[in-house]
Amino acid sequence: MAIDKKTVQKLAHLSRLELSENEQDQMSKNLGDIIDWVEKLDEVDTADVKPLSNVNEEPIHLREDKVDNHFTGQEALKNAPESDQGHFIVPKVLN
């Protein structure tokens, strides 16, 4: 499947990438090759294949969830550069 240059430019914009003309041409070819490869997977008969929850057949051993080594509010704020009324004060990140 051919990927046009306009699609590559849109993907580059969304990915915040600056691609030269040569890079856009190469990316168009590479993305087309990837889509062709994925389309080949449609040819594989998966009718008798059971869905997997894990790629390994080994059982997953989960630890027991228990409370351990917790801090009080005052201990957590002890090393904070700034705090106010039991809360961390951090630099503003959104306008």
C-alpha cells in the first residue's frame, strides 16, 4: 500500500518531527512496507487459535497486596521544598 507524502507530513506534524524531503520519501516507503506486512497477517488462518492473556504459558505469580512501610503526612512533607497545610507546593505546569 502506498503512503502519500501528505500523510507522511501529517504524521510528522503529529509526532513533532521535522523531516527533509529525502526523509519523507524514505518514510513513505517504510510505512507502506509496514502496512503491506501487516496486511499479510490477514492471510493467516487463526480460526483454531485461542486468545492469549499472556504470551508465556507460565502462570503469573502475584504477591499479596499489603500495607508496608508507609509515611505519615508530616514525614512525607519533611523534605519538600515547599508545603502548605499538609500539601506539596509545586511549580505551575498548566496555564
